[in-house]
Amino acid sequence: MSEADRLLVSLCTFNERDNLATLIPEIWNFVPHAEILIVDDNSPDGTGQLVDEWVARDSRVHVVHRPGKLGLGTATLAALAYAVEHDFSLVLNLDADFSHPPRFIPSILAASATADVVIGSRYVVGGGAVGWGLRRHLMSRAINTYARVLLGLKTRDNSGAYRCYRVAKLRELKFNRFLARGYAIQEELLYRCRKIGCRFAEVPIVFEERRYGQSKINLGEAFAAGWIILRLAVMGP
């Protein structure tokens, strides 16, 4: 990443006030030049109000307030569309609960010099996940294998959200054609990026348990993701 590149770090939130209070400064420890966008789905815990306070005192922070819990997929697309609209060079997305530690940001950005999509990967050498039970491991492995087989993906970690995208390539995507509204957005993004000729790279990250709050992933989300992946495989982009 060169000095001229404008970097946007995006965080999609629903009830992440306690995490954000320390996550934003920690991100800046590694990329002080980055601007940060929070897409908040009207969190009842006051996440939106906390972000408004950040916006008022620091021009590097931006917010998109949405009227309710509209889904991770649409929030992710809103963040990517913001990066396109505001002429950023790179947009790096990570979860807002510390499960994606900011210490891996420099290695992800370094890989973006030769790739259009860089995945912070749990499934390459050096990567992993801590604090997971057998069920969580099996569910993650199953959805990743399923996506590789049905969508023709070569990448190992297709369900994680810790990624950096080159905005020039995102301009080629038609966001209004996306099917996913929930967690399947991760696989659909890789599928559509592959279709437009993106170069991919994976760098190892260690997924950690969230610091505050409760995980929002469940079997229902996993089955919904499986259905979207099947639709893409059958119907195409």
C-alpha cells in the first residue's frame, strides 16, 4: 500500500458499543491514516450515539445510520458502496467485536499491493481460530467446502469477513444484483469478484472470541447461506 492510497476501514454494527469504544483506537494504532466507517443498524445499546460522538470530534470517522436490523449482507454492501462513492483506494472490512484482531491489518494491506481481494484467512498456514467448539469448526469447514465446490472458488476461507478490496474493481460490480442479505454475502462477494477477474490472496489471521456481547451467527443463518450459494451456482451472477 502506497502513501497515496486512501484507506477506508468498515465496521458493520448491531449492539457493539462496548467493543467499538476500544476497537477504533486500536485500529488507528496500526493504520493512523485510515478513515473509519461504521454502518449501524439502529443498535438499541447506543452504538449509533457513541459513533456520532466520534464523528463530532474526529474527521476520520464516518457513520451510516440505518433504520433497523437489515442484515449483515446489506450493511456490507452499503460500506463497499460508500468506499466507491467517496473515491477510496482500498476498503478493509472487519468484524466490530475484536474477533478480527487489528494487529493483522498491516499484513493484509501489504498483500493488497499485488491482489484485488485479500482475505484474512483462518485456513492457510499460520491461521486459525481460538475458543471454538467442535460444532463451530464443523459448520465453518462445511460451508467453506460447499462454497468452493458449488461456486468454483479457489480460496480457502470464503466465509470470513476480514478482507481488503481494491475499490477500482468494486466499481465493476452491480450491487443491486446481489442476492444475499445475511452471512452469505461473504461467499457471494468472492464469487462475483472472481467473475470480474479479481486477483486473490490469503494471509493468515487468528480468529478470536468476541470481547463483549453475543455472537449473531446460528444454524438458521448457515442454512440461509447455503441456499443463496446454491442459487448462485444454478442461476449464475
